[in-house]
Amino acid sequence: MKYAKWTILTLLALTVIGFFHYTLPQHDIVRVVNTYQERQDLNDWTRIFWSSPDDQSGTLVNRDVQFIQTVKANGKPMVYRNEDTSWSWPPYFKFDTANLQTEAEDLKSTAAAPQWVSVTHYGWRIVYFSAFPNAISIKPVDGPDATIIPWFNIFFFVFLAVILLVLRRMWLQFRERSIDPVLEDMGEAWDGVEDRADAAAGRARGVWGRFRAWLGTWKGKPRP
Amino acid sequence: MIAFVRLAVFGFIAMTIMYVLLSIYSRSVERERLEKEWDAERGGGESDARDAYIEAGMKTYEKSLRAKLIWLVYVVPTLAVLVLIYLTN
């Protein structure tokens, strides 16, 4: 039972962490090497890793997707997809895919003369499912060691904590003002039942009980 | 366009739920404050004067700035979306 509880709690925590890790923006420092466009099949479950940039795209079996090929400072490749999120989930409200593709094209550089850029993105690169993170914005940085402070995520988690505290406070107030009084009334009603039960028991003691009590009064008091 | 309508509708529902919860909470806190104020100044116990005092206090609260600030529940997320749209694009 203990293991079941911890397994469920761990799965729950992993789901929540995974959800935030997938959805919240992250920054990579990379070097853009190329961009391309490729037709993607969208008719199986991996559809969840692609956007629905417009209403029609939700029903399409395949469509063209733009990609940005990059290399990280450690030499490992990273490929981003470049899709609108529009008004759909996740709420990035990205409409400027074509502009972003142009900026990426403009920032292309070689290993000999690298131009490092910070790519803001969400999502995961999962090679087995051909899943790509979606690039949100791109901007040049000084070098591969540039520090980027995730202001949005800091603000987001502070805001989330405030919301959770407010909801907790609301619940406590509701319990104090609306549930506890009812429980108290119920407790008082129960006390009433117990009093009546005691009284009934007293009556049931009857003549014999009162006689024994009278006998008790004859018992010697303990001497000091 | 359907996606926009969906966002607007669900956003409105979420903001309304938050608005209702917040206004109930804020009213409850104000009522508790009024009750405690009365009890501290003139002792506890139920009475018509106490009820009248609390009702009058609640009427004042309904017109107060704090009660009106709860409308920010609708304003702030809408502004946040507009700012996000501007910053992303």
C-alpha cells in the first residue's frame, strides 16, 4: 500500500514537472547552420508534438513545416521546428513564423566564424518520435557562455505560488466560516443526544440503583 | 478564428470562476473583520444592533475600492495576453 502511494505520487510529480518542462520557454545558445522546409505526416499519435497553426491545419494529414538546423557549443546538433502556435496551446501567441525563419537565415554562420544566438523554444527533441522543439524567438549573443536569466519562468512560478497560496487561503476561510460552524452545530446536536442518553440511563438505574447509592452514603469516609 | 473564439470563451469562463471565488472570499473576510470589530468594542453576543452594524459595513464595502479591484481579474489576463502577443511577434 505504501509503495502504491509513493508510485502514484511520483508519477503525478513527474507528470507535472514534465508538463512544465515541455511547455515553459527555455533558452539554448547555438549556432544556426541551415534552415529547411519538409512535408510532415501528421496522421498518427505524434501529432501531439506539432502545432495547429490555423483551424484548417487540425484536420490536415500532412503539411509543410519549417525547420532551423543548429549546432550547440559542445558540437552536438539541435534541430528546431518553426511553427505558429496562433491562439492554440501552448499560449505563446506566435504568428511570425516566416519572420523568424528569415532572422534564422540571416544569422547563419560557419564554425570558423561563429555567430552565437540564443534560441527561445519550448518542447522536446525526441529523435525516436521525430519530435522537435518549437523555436519562439532568436537573438544574437556575445558568445557561447552568455548568461540568460529566465525572467519569464521566475515570474511565472512566483505568480503560480501566489495563486496557490490565495486558493489555499480561500479554502481555509471557507472552512472556518462555512464548514466549521455546521460541524459545531452537528457536535452540539450530538452532545444533546448524549445528555439525553445519560439521563435515560440515570432513570433506568431505578429504585435499586438509588438504594445502592443510599447504602454508599453509610460507608465510612476516609480519615485524614 | 475558431481557435480564437475557443480561447476567448474558455478564458472568460476561467476568469469568471476566479472573479466569483475572489469576491466571495473578499466579502467573507470583510464580514469577519466587521464582526470582530463589533465584538471587540461592544462585547460579543448576537443582537439586532450587531446585525445592522455588519450590514451597513457590508454596504460600504460593496462600494469600496477593494471590491472594485477584483475586476482586475478580467483586466490583468487580457493585458497579459496582449503583452505576450506583442513580445512574441
